[in-house]
Amino acid sequence: MLTHHSSAKLSAHLPRRSPQLIEEGSRNIYADLGCADADVMQRKAMLVVRISDAITAKALGLDQASTVTGIGASCLASWLKGDFRHTDEAELHTCLRHLEMQPQ
């Protein structure tokens, strides 16, 4: 349990943050980071979120999701970890469509 003394001691070692360092971003983190293809990356990210949600909602493992979508389990795992920059947007749409057609 932290006491006032120990929490004061702990906070003395933390860097002080200035309110000026905090900026509100846009709704597109890729644009905020200056990516040239920010809109495409945002759309892909949203598709991957929907793919992840569909896999979770149907309680599928990666191997099962792979069978349903025709996408390799290692590829699906990479997408779900955020590695989808070089994936075609149409491929993500097709994957999502297969998952959405799959009965629960």
C-alpha cells in the first residue's frame, strides 16, 4: 500500500509533464504521424478491427478463421497485430465478407 510519504517519494522521480506537450489528434493517427497514405491505412485499420471483432464474435480460433476466409493463419495473426501495410484493401474486404457470411 502506498502511503502519502511513499507516493510523494515516488512522484519525485517521475518527469514533470507540461500541458503544452499534449495535443489533441485528429481521428486518423496515420495522418497525425504524417503518413503519405493515411486515408488508406485508416480504412485498412478499420477493416482489421472489424475482422478481429467478427472472429471474436464467432469465437473462432485463427485456424478456424483461416479455413473460413481462405487466408493463412499466420497472415491473419500478422494483420491482427497491426502488420497490414502491404495488404491489399480488397483482400481485407473479402476476408471480412467471408467472416460475415459464416453462421454463428
